[in-house]
Amino acid sequence: MRHILDIDDLDAGELGEVLRRASDPNLTAKLTGSGVALVFEKPSARTRNSMEMAVHQLGGHPVYIQGDEVGFDKRETVEDVTRTLACYYDLLCARVFSHSVVERMAALHKAPVVNLLSDRAHPMQALADVLTLKAEFGELVGRTVTYIGDANNVTRSLALATHMLGARTRVAHPQGYGFDDRDLAVLAKAGVEIEFFNDPVAAASGADALYTDVWTSMGQEAETQQRLSDFAGWTINAELMAHAADDAIFLHCLPAHEGEECTREVLEAANSRVWPQATNRMHAARGLLHWLVDEVAT
């Protein structure tokens, strides 16, 4: 049984096939007659809507389940919730606070588990990111993708995906906001080589894409003022974009905090691809689910 907890649960060939299917508007309705559980401990506009539409487009029935309705390790253990949902659904998808939750779900092998986001990984976003990059540049071999901001779950999954497609990855962040040792070990095991910078201008120089995320993620609200202080001077604005390649694009997983990690001018510039990127959340989900159903069948 296959589970997708992060991008490295796919090999390079499988990633290419998922992206190929994501680009195919005429996929067969492989989820006809199937229910797909969408469990959300953390709310999300793009994740919920993209997943529900992807399941619908494949002929399935998506069911949105709020975290309080199942109460992982409160009302019932993660394991008992998983066993229960597997009685009704062919695929279990979950957006959780702790990555250990999706790991425990997958360990039971009751149904394929897809991580919709955890504190360690965001594979669905990474699929949309590389789908957007490929639409812009074609093959990514030799391209440079620069991430500027807090090295977080989005950054780790992005680095895994871009590496698998042959792109160079740069990560720039203030001191104290880099990957922890566990993330570095995961990336090293996958053979990912990242150039790290403590200067956003140097990191942006000549890059084909500049990518950022909010400085304060959900659950970190108590750190907001400290993070605003630590990230002062790290905003992606038109001046910073000018240091990138002439045909460089801007990416953001959204929602954006205007005036913090990026400016409104950059979000709405001609080279911004944030809305195609958001659209590709749905296409990427459709491609992955279509591929995963085939994997389960074999």
C-alpha cells in the first residue's frame, strides 16, 4: 500500500508521471463510487477547495471532516480514528499539526494516506509548485529556484521536488530560521544539495524563481512580533526581484501577508504566478489521486 506523506515517497519517475497526469484534462474517473475522507485539524481555503474539486473531477465523493469531529488522541486515538474512517473511505487525506499523526495513520495500512500538510511537510503544495515551474520553463534541469524566508515544511517539500527534477535550490533566511537537524538529515539522505544564504540579494541573484511564504505560520502567532523584527529587510519587493533573472517569476503558496514577506506590487506583477500556482493545487491533486488509485490497484 502506498502513502504520500512527503514528496520523497515518490521516486523521480513517479513524480514525473504524477505531473504528466496533472497536466491531462481528460483523466478517467477512477474514483467513481469511492469516498475520500478530508480531515482538517487546520483550516485552509486552497487545500480544501482544490482537494474537493479534484476528487469530484475523478468521479469520487469528498467528505470534509473537521478536526474536532474526530478528535485525534482526544475523543479517540489516531489509530482508532483511522480504522473507523477506513470502514467508509477508499482514501484518507489529512491536514494536521503534527507529522506523527499521518505517520501513525499510514503505519496501519488500512487505506492510502495523503498528507495535506503537517509541521514537517507539504507535498501537495510542492506538486503544485513544480507543476507551475514546468509550465513556465519546461524542463527544470539547470534552473535555479530561490526560497526566501523561514525554512519550513513548504521549503523542505519544495527542495525535495525541485531536486528530483534537476533544479538547483537556494534557501535564504535570517539566523535561527534554517532547517533543523532532522530536516537536514532527510534532505541529505535524498541527495538534495542546497545553497544556503544569509543575504536575500545574493540568493536572488540570477535566480529563475523567487519563492516565499508567511513569516509566521498558523500556530506560531505568539512569535509574531519577534519574527517581524528578525525578518526586517527580507521582504520580496520589486527591487529584490530585479536581482533575479530577466524572465524570473514570483511564487507564493498563499495566503500572503502583504508588506511582510512580499509586497502587493510583487504579488500583482506581470511575472507573478501565484494564481496559476493556486490553480495547480487542484490539477496536482487530481494527478496524484489518479496515480495513487492505480498504485493501489496493482
